[in-house]
Amino acid sequence: MVYAHEFQGELTTDICDRTRELSSVGDDLVTLGTGSKPTEEVDLKSKLQNPIIHTMYIWVPLIILFMLSAFFIRKRTKS
């Protein structure tokens, strides 16, 4: 089950969301009830964000940290 929220006009999820495998959401399904059929069909494929953007949030800080570490280690060994 995916719990998404709207952020800047886009549906998104993050690590703090409650998204879990369907086999472990019994209590959630009881709380949500039987639901109802959708009143219209929508195509959200165009709304999905590019996965590269999500990985940038991980890789860019790691690369910056690596570069800063290398700079300070190099500076320290020259001194």
C-alpha cells in the first residue's frame, strides 16, 4: 500500500511515509473500510517524477562529502 502526499503539485512519497507491503497493512485496510469505486479514470504516468531526480538527493550530497573529505585529507598530508 502506497501512502503518497502532494508536494509542489506532485504526488510523492519519501522514507518517512507509511508505505508497506500489502500483506502487512491489515489494520490500515480495516480503518479505511471497503471504499468505493472511482468516479473517473485518471492517468498519473505523466505526473510521476523521474527516478533520477530522487537518486540525486542521495548521490549529490555523497559526492560533495567525498570531494570535501579528499580535499581536507590532501591538504592535511601536504602540511
